[in-house]
Amino acid sequence: MAGPGSRGPGMTPAPVVQDFGDRSLLVEPAACAAGFPTGWVLAARDALVAAFPDCWVVPGLASVVLTAPDPAARPTAAAVRGVLQGLEHAASRAPGRIHEFAVRYDGPDLAHAARLAGLLPDELVRRHLAATWTVAAVGFSPGFGYLTSDDPVFGQVPRRADPRRRVPAGSVALAGGMCAVYPSATPGGWQLIGTSDVSLFDPDAVSPALLAAGDAVRFVMA
Amino acid sequence: MVGLEVLELLGSALYQDHGRGHVTSGVPVSGAFDRQAHVAALALVGGPVEGATLEVTGTLRMAVPVPLTCAVTGNAQVRVDGVEMPSWTVLGVRAGSQLTVRGAPRAYLAAPGGFPVAPVLGSRSTCLLGPVGPAPVRTGDTIRVAQPSWCPQRHGDLALPSGDAGPLRVVPGPHLGMAALTARVVDCSRIGVRLRVPRRRRVEVTASMASLGVVPGTIQALPAGDWVVLGPDAGTMGGYPVVGVVASADLDRVGQLQPGQAVRLAPIGADGVPGPRAARLLRLGALG
């Protein structure tokens, strides 16, 4: 059988599937190009949800975690590899919903983040507005979406060395090639570049998180 | 509806049930940290299985205005008007009494019908991250009780873990391996239990990782050298390397760890994970 990373003629290498405790499996693409494999992750998520409807399927930035209700119900690694066979590395899929968030670029780290990216603050804002952002994953706190984009300049903005104890709700932030809007006030280590009034999490709604993995986000000037 | 009046709370008292199913929205699963104790408390008072108990860490003292049937499980001490009463059985408390429940670290108080707080996203659990679900109990609150003096029927016996202090079984990986070791608990919450591991067992954490989905029981290696076992209120994604995940059958015991305690961890394979250890029987519905 083809091992991880091996590549037959015209074949997509099989994904790597590992034990993650006794109820979950960690599923990763065979090889990662630069940047986040968001397209592959979202396509793998869709395929696993369809194949294993009783499991939770949680996309990460470069992996998918599949969790069964109990250890006996966990699919085998071979079954998961079978479902994902032939999934293209740069798999493309239609985006989910498209959101537009109005932003005030008034964050305390805007100037610092721009310097890290080798840009003037106005240029960073322009690139942030121009990029199309994809919700790669949802987690960290309820409704928190990890957004990735195709503009490599954001990869030059790392996390803060000294995380804040409290990041206000609505903060628009950058770190490690990603962008996020904080749904609630939590501790956080990302660079704060602006503020948005969007409500990202409503526990009384049928669908409590506004963002779902696979959605697209565009930012506009408030 | 009648209720128990909270006279004093030192620590926390949180409504908990079986938890939530909204991890893809980033909502932690929550629910009782020690599920077995929670389920046993509900079973003792006749259910319902999907009902809420109160997870008590510290001391909760209540005025009981009407005759009350209840049960307290977990690592618990129970007093009625200052007199020590047994845990892990059904109690009849007279009207006008004071009921004190002490959890060290976690006790579960159940009353017939469960505590009728409003469910949020399909669960009556309080999640401290967010926050989501019912507000934590405070001094001066009234804890509403659905059927205070209902007399539970006998439903047979319930097998319980023996409380045997064998090692916590861990499925190693996926990012780093681990060998059997003894760690010391330095901090505990529903978010996670922080372990200090022997220096020679520490793993070097350098590069930051792409965040990935995590589950309760996941053991993350922090850059400073400590490990954290994630609890039911932990975020649904994490960015630290994972040394292993506690076997499902041993997760309840993580919820009963206390600061200062030594805990042994033993690596096992993911296949053929044994169930709970040797059990003792709990007589259901027997008034004690």
C-alpha cells in the first residue's frame, strides 16, 4: 500500500490518518505546500461528514479531527483513507455564505503590524480590504472563525510575544497569516488592527455561530 | 415552584448535564466533568438521564423549605443541619433543614426530575468559555426543584468504578510520544488540569503549530514545560502539540484530580481500550 507521501503516476498521495485518543482520528493531507491547505481541509470535511454522519468533524487549519460518540463507533483509519482517496490537494469547492463586515481600522497594533509586514498602515488596510478571506476553521471560543487569505503578506505578521489578558469583543486581529474577529472578550495574542460591530455568536439562534468553515468574508471600511 | 435558597457558596456550583453538540460552532462540549458520578446521582433520584445536576466545587449551603428527596455523589461530604450524612445514596431531607454539600474537588447534587433551568443549545450545562448556558449559582439565588419530595422507584443496581487509583491510561500521540511517568497536579479547572512533569520527561516545544480540533482529555505540551489535560469547557481548537489523549473510560477521573496530587500516566494502544476498572454496585432508589 502507498505510504504517506508516496506518489504513484497520476495519483494523489493518501492522507495521513493517526489515532487521536480512542474516540477520534487526526486526518492530514500527505504533503503541505506553503500556506494553509484550506481547500483540501474543507473538501475533506465535506466528504467525512457525508460518510460518517454520526461523527463530529472539526476542520483545523491544516487537518481535520473526526470524533465518534464512543470508541466502538470510531471508523477505522483505512475507512477514512478510502473516503478521502483521490481528493485533490488544492481541492476547490463552492464557498458557503459570503459575509461583509464593516471595520474601523483603529486597533492599537495597526502601526506595528504594518511595520512587520513591511508596509505603511494605509497599505496594510488596503491589502486587508482587497483580500478575499475564507473561514478555514471555527473554534478557540464560541463563534471564533480562523480566516485565511491568498495574500502572503499577512504571513509576515506573527502573534504578539506578550498575549493580552483581555481582547475586547469585536476586535479585528491578525496573526500568522490569519485574520479573526473576536466574538467575545477573551485573552488573546493576535495583533489588533481594528474593530467591527458584527455579532458572531448568538446562543439563542438555531445556528449559533454566524461563520461556518467554508464561508467567505470580505471586509469593508465602516 | 419551590426552591433551595443558597445561604453560602464558597467555590462554585454549576448546572451540568450530558453536554452540547455544537463543536463545529466552536462551542465546548461542557457537561459534568465526572460523568459517572453525575449519571449515578440522577439515577439515584429516578432520573431523568438527560437532567441537570449541580456540580459543586467547594461548599454550598442551602435552606430547604419543603421535604426534599436528593442524592449527592462524587468526592462529596454531605451535612443536614450539621450532621454528616452518606453520599452515593438517596437522602430524605426534612422541611426547614439546612443542607450542605462539599465537593473536593467535585460533588454532584441531584433532585428528582433534574433542576429545571432553561436549556441553551440543547443543554442545561454552564460553559464558562463564552459564556454559554445557565448562570453560575450565587449566594442568595433560589435553586428551583422540579419534584422535591417525589419518591424514586427502585430501578435495580448500577455498576460504579471502584475508585481504584491505577494510572490514567493515555493513547500517545499524534504529535509527540510519551512514556509512563508520574506527574504532579498544579492547577485544576473545567478548562483544563495542569500537570508538572519530571524534567527528564519534558518535551521540547519550539515551532508554533497550525491549530487543530481538540477533545476533552487531550494532553497538550506547553512551551514552559508543563502539560495540560483539557477539560469539558476547553476551547474546541488548540495550537499546542499533543502528547496523548486520556482514554475515554478514564476521563471522569481527570475531573476528580486536585492540586498537589501525584498522578500516574501510562501509555496504551488505541485499540482494545479496556472499560472502567472493577466496579462496585450501587443500590438504586434505596432510601438511606
